[in-house]
Amino acid sequence: TFKLAGPRPFATDALRKIFMPTLYDYERDGAEIYRRSFAIIRAEANLGRFSALEERVAVRLIHTSGMVELASEIEFSSGFVEAAIAALKRGAPILCDAKMVASGVTRKRLPANNEVLCFLDAREVPALAREQHTTRSAAALSLWKEHMNGAVVAIGNAPTALFRLLELFDTTNLRPAAVIGVPVGFVGAAESKAALLADRRVPCLIVRGRKGGSAMAAATLNALASDEE
């Protein structure tokens, strides 16, 4: 007698995983993830010493790093947030030391379709680095000069670029509107940021010590670029 075969059991655990994936209970809505994340940060981080505008930037930096303790290492010079926002609104370019910083800027948040510039890959840079006996990141600042006055500078990778920026302040009249100085690393990072904060010729933001990075620089720009959190 012919009988229809019933459902066959899965032959292996591997097949079971393919056809019957485990269902996890997790938040899937991007806007809600941001809202809850920022609420957690405000509940756990010590943000009391910041102004309302500074707090918005600090929350973004903490969100990017995953470290609420970062709040104690973020330093704003007087008027930094106001100067940076005003510059962006009037269309100032953004000068970045690294392509990762430039790539991290959310273009749709920019208030005036601002140019985001990084000259690290310019063909002149390797020769400039050899001539100047410095890194490519620092040498690339030689190509910033026609863009620097009134710009927003974001240095997230190279302490040498931040030191070079301060040297340009000493030797030229070029002045950006604001400087985000958060290079990361073990050699020169803490020192370059401390020097920037002490310089006082241009409003700035730093993260003290070794912590920093391109993601933090981009997060700062994204926080400044739009009123939307």
C-alpha cells in the first residue's frame, strides 16, 4: 500500500538554524534606540558642568565612545560651541585630518551644504612630508591655507596635525572659527590637546589624555551641525 510520507525531521542542527533562526528580543527602531541611548547617558553621566549646547555635544561623544566616564575628560574653551555652529550656518568648510573623519560626517545634517575637505591623498602630500620631515597628516595642512580662515577644523587621528596647526598659528595670520582637537594615541596625543586648550587663540574642544579618534571628531561635527539630536 502506498503511503504519503510525513514531515521529515531536520537532519542536523545546522539545518535547523538555517530554517528556524532563533528570535531575539531587541529594539529594532533606530529612532527609539537613539532616544533611549541618550536618555541612559543623561541618567548616568555627570553633565552638570556643561551648558545646554555643550551637553548636546558631550552626549554625542559619550554615545560614540560608549563611555559615560568620558564626561570628565571633555573640555570646551569659552564660546566654542557658539563659534562652531555660527561658522557652519554661514557655510564654512570643514577641514579634516583623516578620511575617516570626513566619512563620518552626516551630510544631510549640515546646515549650508558645507564642503568637507581632507587633503591627505593629494598627490603633493608625500613630497611635502619628506621636505618637512613630518607625517603626511601634518604635511597635508600646507594645502589647508586657502580654506582655513573661518573654517571648522576637525582633527581626530594625528597629534602631528594638531601640533602643525598650532605652528601655523605662530607663523601666519590664518585662523579657523573653531577647532575640534581629539587625536587619539600614545605619542603626542595628550600633549597636543593640552597645548591647543592652553593656546586660546581659537575656540576649541578637546578630550584630555590618550582617548579620541576619528569617530569622536565626526560625532562632534554631527552634534554641532543640526539642532536635531
